[in-house]
Amino acid sequence: MPVTQAELAAQSQQRAFHRKNSWSDLVKQAFKKNAAQFFGVDESTEEKEKNIWLGRRKRLACRRCGDLKPEFREPPSSAGPYQLHSTVQGLQPDILPSVAGSRDETDLRWQQELAANIRQKPSVASMTFKGVAFVAAALNKHRSRDSLARRRKSTRSYSPSTVGGASPQPHSPLDDEVFFDRTSGNETVIVPPAPPPADFTDSNSELLGPHTQERTRERHGSWKRAAGEGKREGSVTQIGLSRISSVDLDKAHDNSDRRQFGQGFIHRLFGKSLKRSVMNREPVKEVLEDLEDHRPFFTYWLSTVQILILVISLVSYGFGPFGVDLNHQSGLVLVTSLSLQQVDYTEPANFWLGPRAADLIHLGAKFAPCMRRDAKIMKEIEKGREKERETACCIRNDDSGCVQSSKNDCSATISTWKKWSHNDQKSGGRISGSVCGLDPKYCEAPASVAPYEWPDDITKWPICRKTSSPLQRARPKDKLAAEHMVCEVIGHPCCIGIHATCRITTKEYCDFVHGHFHDEASLCSQVSCLDNVCGMLPFFNSEVPDQFYRLLTSLFLHAGIIQLAISLSIQWFVMRDVEKLTGTLRLIILYLGSGVAGNLASAIFVPYRADVGPAGANSGLLACLIVEILNMWPMLQHPYYALFKHILIALLLFIIGLLPWFDNFSSFFGFIFGFLLSYAILPYISVGEYERQKKIFLIWVCLITTVFLFLLLLIFFYIIPVYDCELCGYFNCLPLTRDFCSTQNINFKRNDGV
């Protein structure tokens, strides 16, 4: 019965459905397998991996935990991998090295030599230097080959003495090439084979057999043909005319058996040549793999990035004022009244030997107003806009300039405060305004045309990119109305401090107080001072700060050289061993998870301080080591001493956190998250005796608790924010002096300069 088109389509859909299901099943199985291996709950490899992790913990974690009890120590002869003797003794007799002597003596000697030649992987620094040296040598060799090829290209392929039956010529350098034999007149000089090197005549060559020895002697002999070889009937008798056959060239380029197996790295590792079959057996490969620990790639990369960022920040922004108190600045500055006035302000000093607080915020420090809509700062910005609606252009009577100001700040004796009236509104003017150098009637881009007319509220006016001449467009009776457009504007918006304060002032004043000057704008409402303060990527919406990534970027920043030295010390003495034990992926999860969660908690309780540094991440590393101590408690000889030592380090970091710009909230919450993540991601760690089902339950409990705490912190940060918490400030900074923990903003002693 013929198959219909519908049945064929149904069969095709069914095959596609089964194929899709099979691929999805494979992906799920692979994901489950990898996840089980990552968390250490894979049944198929549990026993083997458990022993590997036990050996690593004995070798690495105990560097910080103290000595092991005698019954848990490795035998002195092994001095390296876990259960090395038991693994080697379990090898079958047929894969042991073929060395003279009895089987027992061979086994014992091989074990001792393997243990004596154990070497850890070379350091990252040595690998870097060797790599650079290799690249330089390769480039030099490549240039040498190119120059040699150019020299050979300019020569001929045949000996001049044999081409075309010409008479013999004087000796040429080409005669010394390996493609030709030296000739003297009509006689061919046969070059005898060179003797084999000395290293191929030792006792080890006896293991190769006669066939291999013959090949060795042939390979190290001369490539030149003996007399009579390579001749053809009817050809000339000279050897140089004929080319070397392709077979001989292939043999010459064949390097597969140039060096005896076991004479390179394997020879250096084991001290003798081994049978090829030995290195192909899985037990030996497993032993060699277990000799090595994870390299601390992430630790070295992180330290390098932190050093480079601090160097770049100091080169770009320079050092801030050094000290433990407020730094006072005073000077005569040109202000909008076109006179020199005394300006005094204070800013916090930085005793870490680093940039200013505003510069750290610009680089990516943790600062809550840059990460969410801060009610207090937005309230101050709205107050400034309310005051700006009541301002107008203050024009000096001597034509020396004009500035946007309130009526009280505009002197009636020497200036005219030009404010729009209702009559001006009927003739196309505005009640709100005027604005010095800005008017919708004289702006061509963007033009005030329907339906995009500029509103009456001057705080919503855009920046005019192109202005027409007011004297050309104004009627004779309106020329006086255009005074605010023809006067020289001597004041523009300046963003000052870290709380987005804006003032209409001169450029000299703005530079003196380290502000951001906007000479293209006429009103403070036309610029986003908070965007200037935060820097980095601009806000997607200028009214809504969204730089949540500061929780991550602040981990790479430091307040100064002293704080960087503290972080590098922790990363060198603690973080390296943790990465060697856990691996790079687990360390990244632990480091970033603890650091980001700690910074989030700090942004909740101390939102207006610019804190930098990996305090939370470092506390998470200490929590990981404490978890290792608790796990190895029965094996340690002095567990209380090891626990007390690490708790003492954590307390020392807490005391340092009482200093400004070093975050104690980040350290505290980073320790909590590091403790939970360590129990979740470190394999074969449990509360009490280890069991697979108990470990799975512990993983779920720790991960769910970590996610729940992080979501709780997000709720407090965005939905239930904390703006004023005086007691929280004492936990983060202890006021040893009156101004030791003062605000990081710029504080003016008086309101001059506007």
C-alpha cells in the first residue's frame, strides 16, 4: 500500500521530535554529569576524587592549618602525591620499566626515583619569561632562515664544475653543500660516515635492540652518496649533476625517531629510559596527573590588574592630600562679580597614599547614589531647580558682562535684573526667565516650533547648539528686549563635590574647587551633575542612576599604595594556596560572590561613602580556610591554634576596617557569604562525617540561603533604602579625632563666589 504525503510528513515530524528529545537528553545528562563532578557528588569518580582532594588538602591547606597528626602524615619516602607507593605497587608487572635486576628491586628503585624526581608545575612568572624567550628565539631563527634562503636563491642548483661538461672551475662555496660531494678533477672524493655520538653508545642503547641501533648509526652517518651511487646509464660520471631522491629527503626530514623515547622530559623526570608501553598505561598517567596542583592564574591576573589600575589612576588624577584630618584649601579666586574673593573649603585627607574620594568615585568606587535613585540627593536637586525658576539674567550696567542669578544676588546699583513680565509673554516672551545667552526666539537648533515648542519652565529648556544674531531678527522696538542675548556671559554651571551640587560661577572658581565646568550650558538644570560625579558609562536615563556594576569594579580599586600592599599580602599568602587547592573556577565564584555581596551590604548601611578594595572578597577567602580547618579538625595536631590564628587575621582586618575608606560592612557580609559558598562548592566537605546524600543536602541548603540573603539585600537597597544610620557609621569608621570620619564631600566655610 503506497505511503501518502501526510504519513511521510508525520514520520518526518516524529523523527525530528525524537532527534530533538535525544539532543536535549544528551545536554541534560552532560550538564548533570559536569555539575556532579564540580560539586563532588559524582558516584562514578567519588572514591578516586575524594583521595585526590584529601591529598591536596594535606599538602596545601595544612600550610596555613599547622601540622597533621602522625597517623595522617604521608610516608617520608613518598614526599609528594597521595598514596604514591600504593598506586605504583598496584601496577601490573608487565608495565614496569625493563631494568636489570629482580622485579622487587626494580619496583622499589622506580618508586624511590619517582618520588625523588617529583616536581610541581613551573610558576606562572617562569612560564611567562620562557614564553617571551621562546618567541624571541623563534623570530631570530626565522630571520636567519630567510637570510639563508635569500643567499641560496641567488646561487645555482648544480655544481659549476659539472654543468654542460664544462671544464673544472675553482673551488666554490657551493661545493660544500650537502647536496654534492667534493670533487677533485675527475675523481670523486668519498666522505666517510661520521661516527655516532657518544650518548648513543652508553648502556641505555643496549635496550634499543639491533634494529634500532642500525637505524641510529644510519641516521647519524653522512647523507652523501658513496662512489658509484646515483649513476645512470648514459649520464655523466660526476655525482653533483643528479638530485637527491625524494625518498632520501623524506627520510632526512623524518624526525619521529631522531631521539630515543624517554630521553627528554620523561628521562629527566624518571632518571632512566622507560618502555613505550609504560607511558601508555592509565595508572601511570593518573599518578603523573595527581602530582600537579592548580596554578594560581586568577591570583596573579588579579594582582596585576589591581597594580595597573592604581598606577593609571595615580598618573591620571595624582595624589590627594595626605593625612588623617581635614585638608584646608584657601585662595583668591575670580568670581562672577568680576572681583577676586577669598574662597575657603575643606576636603578629607587620604592617608592611604592615593587619589581623592571624587576621583575614586569617577573610577568606579562603591557609591550608592550612582547605583540607585537616591531620595536625599534628588530632593536637593529639585530644590535647586525651584530656585532656578526664580532666577533671571543680571546684566551689569557698564557692559562688563551678565550672569544668571537671583534678585538678591544681583546688585541693583551696578546691575539690572531682567525678569520677564506678563506683557513680554504676550509678545512671545516667557514669565520664567530671562536666561543669559539663551532664548527660544533666537535658537535655530533645536528650534522652538510646534509641536516641539520650548515650555515656559526654563528648567526644561535644552542646550542651544546654534544661535542666530538677536540684533538681526529683533524688531527695533525689541532690541532692548534682546540685551540678555548680546551680553557676555561670565558664569556657567559648575558641578562641585560628590553630592551633585551645582553653581553658576566662573571657570577659575570651578577649577579651584576641583569641579566639572560646563561652558556649553546656561542653567544647572541643563546638566546632570550626578552623571559627572559618577563618571564611567553614562546613565541610560539621566534621572535614574543605574551603575550597579560598581559592586564589581570596586574590587579592583584601592584607596592608595598602603591599601594595595595589604591586599597583595593577603592574595600572596592566602589566595594562592586557596586557588591551588580549589582551582580557578571555584576561586572566582568564591571571590566575586563574597566581594559583590559585601559591597552590596556596605552600599545599604553607608551609602554616601566611597569605599574601595576587596575587603569582602578577602574575608571570604579567610572563611574558606576556616571551613577547611573545621573539615580537617580530626587530622590536625593543633586545630585550636590554627582556628585562633585565622580568626586573629579576620580581627586584624576588622580593626583596619575602622579606618576611613576601608569597609567593615563588606568584610562582615563577605565572610558570611564566603562561609556559605565554601560549604557549597568545595567537594567532600560536610558537617560531621561525610556522606554523599548529606553533602547534596548541604549544597542545596547553602546555595538557597546564599540566594535568599542576596535577594534580601537587594530589597533593602532598592525598595527599603537606609539613608540615615549614625550607629552604622561607627561600625565602619571609628572617630579617633573630630574630623577623622568626616564626610568625603567638599565643605565651604562661606558661600562666596556666586
